[in-house]
Amino acid sequence: MSAQTMAHCALPGSPLEQAKSGIDACVHCGFCLPACPTYLALEDENDSPRGRLVLMRAMLEGRVAPDDADATRHLDRCLGCRACETACPSGVPYGAVLEAARETIAAHRPLPWMARAVLAVFAHEWLLRPALLLARALRESGLARLSTRLLPPRLAMPAAMLASTSRPPAEPWVPRHQHTGGTATLLSGCVMEGLFPELNRATERVLTVNGYRMHATEGQVCCGALHAHAGDADTARELAKTNIAAFEASGAEVVVMNSAGCGAMCRSYGHLLASDRRWARRAAAFSARVQDVHALLAAAGPRPTPRASDPEAVAWDAPCHLEHGQRITAPPLQVLEATGSVTARPLPASDQCCGSAGIFNLVQPEVAARVLAPKLKEIAQAGVRTVTTANPGCLMQIGGGLLLSGSQVITRHPVELLDAAYAQDPTTR
């Protein structure tokens, strides 16, 4: 038995101790370094995956306190993008270990007030609904866009993110029903339904065109991803239980995700509730029903639209929790390929984080801006009018950065582009 394995545990029974095998799997090879956006932006070993794992081990062994300001600062700066997992030859489950560390730290040090406020809003429908209603009002009135020119940078970016969610009015259309692919229901999501409701409707239409009969699910709530990533695992578990019960009642065979972050979270409910005797089996069964919309469409075809004589070039940027969290890479490009009006190419560093990471861009705005900067440069060099990505936070982070930079490039979800193409195809109506 190694000295590391025999070391005294200063945090017995903690989530971090339970994740110790993941820490032990790290051999400090350094393959994670060029994959880590914060290491690249900050050039500090402590802001790399292996450096953070060293800090976690030091907490377990009692050499660093779990509320030590210097150590927790480096853990707070982690985006949780999980790009290191893709790069790691040893299979370190870094995302799960990070969440265990943050849950352990939260028991010894309160979350920052802004994080607590945001998480409280997303945990309670009676707070979330009016908050999103106010956000939509600010967007539609033009105040959000105007504020980007009047506010200091720390506040201008959130305003720009909100302004970037605006969509031009689209003529509604009714897809032809071709029920050949089974039944499906959609996780409507907090931000998706609150700020991108037309994207949810587009998702339902696109799935209908591709053979799925859509079911509604009443009583669904926030997926809990924001809470789990921040260390508030108890709230994440309660939200997960509510969702599991709601989707069980829907009767649908498949639970569809059009948000990469929500998809990764819902697919991990089995892990989140593994130690809960009453919910473990139900959580695992639910997670097995969760499907990313791109993967589902790719399995169904997806149904192509006529090829335009001069398709528009668009750039694809992969959300971290799609590419690294769920290891889904080809299906989004297959969806875009079915959209005959566009030709999609991944950005050179499409696998790198944009800096959104849930509420990271609100609580760590300076680091988020440094992570976003090289991506904005790549978009400018790509010479496109549209960047497509598949997560609301990414759509807003990239969209907000583009707006503040004065760029005319817009952000869109792949499903939005396919829906627009279907709307022009008489065979789908």
C-alpha cells in the first residue's frame, strides 16, 4: 500500500474523501495542462487540473484547511469544463472530484453572496419566474443593449449576454406528423424556456419532423447543474428528485436535452443519488432515458433539407459539457449537415471552453473574459456571420462577447438552423 493511500484523512466522511480514488488516479503526467483553459489563461500550475488535485489531496491530509483562502481561490477559478478528462490517459474523473471538493469546502466556507443569490433564484420557481420575466422585459425594451454602452465592464457583460438572446420574429409553422421514432419529452430548462422559448418550440418541431411524438412534462424544475457545480449538492439532489418524478409521469420513452449542461447533469443523476436507497434505482433509470437532441436526431437521420446553391458558412463551437461531459462530438455536425442552407466548420479550438461555465462568468468575470478572448479572435478570423453552439450559457457568453466587441456575428443553436430550413421545405409541413 502506498504512502499516499495510508495518509491520515483530515476530512473523514466528507464527499472529498469518498472521491479519493479519483485523486489517486492522477499520475501528474501533465497531459491536462494544454487542455485546461484557466492554466492557459493564467499560467499558474495551481490553476491546472493536476495542481488542483494536489490541493485537494493536501486538504484530505490536513496540510491545507478546507477554508484556506489561497487554496480555495484556485478551486473557485476552475470552470469545470472537463476538457482535462478527455485529455487524461489515466481516466481521472475530474468533474466528479471537483464537485466533491466544492461540496466539502461549502460545509466549511459559505459560498459568495452572489452565488448564493443566483442559486436561490434557480432553486425556487416563485423567484425564477419573475426574474426571467424582468430579464425578458429588459431585453425587449432595448435597455439591456443600451446598458452595454453605459455600464462598467463587470456589469456590461451580463447586459450584453442578455441582449444577445434576442431573436428576430419568425413565422410559426406546423410540422407534418410522422410518428415513426417513438415518444419523447423535452426538458424545457430554466434559461432555455425563460430566454429561448422559441428554441424549445423549434426543438419540438424538429423532433416531430424526424418521427417523434412529443409529450408534455408538467412539474419539471431546474436540473440542478448550477447547484452541483457550485457545491450545493443537497439542493441539486432535491431538484433531481422532483425532475425524476415529473418525467416518470410523462410516459415518454426518451427525455430530450437541447442544453449541453442540463444534459450532462441529468445523465449524472444516477451518480448524484447513488447513495440514496429510495432514489438510486429511479435515478439510474431516468439517466438512461436522457438523450441529447443532436444524438437523437443523428440516430434518426436526421431528415435532410434541399441543398442551397450557395450555403452560408457558419462556425461550430462545441459546448464543454457536450464534447467533454457527454463525449458527443459528431452528431451536432450531422444536424448542421442536414441543414442544406449552411455549411459548418468547427472553430480551430472548438474543444476549448468559452468561459461561461454556469454562473462562473458572474462570479469570476475577469477569468471568464480572459478565457473568452481567444475564442472571439478565432471567430473574427473565421469570417462568418453566425456561430452555432448548443448550450444557453455558451450562446450568451459568446453572444455577449461578440456584442461588446462591436462584431455583427450572431449566435444560434444548430436546432434553430435546422428548424428554419424545415420551415422552408414544403415536404415537412
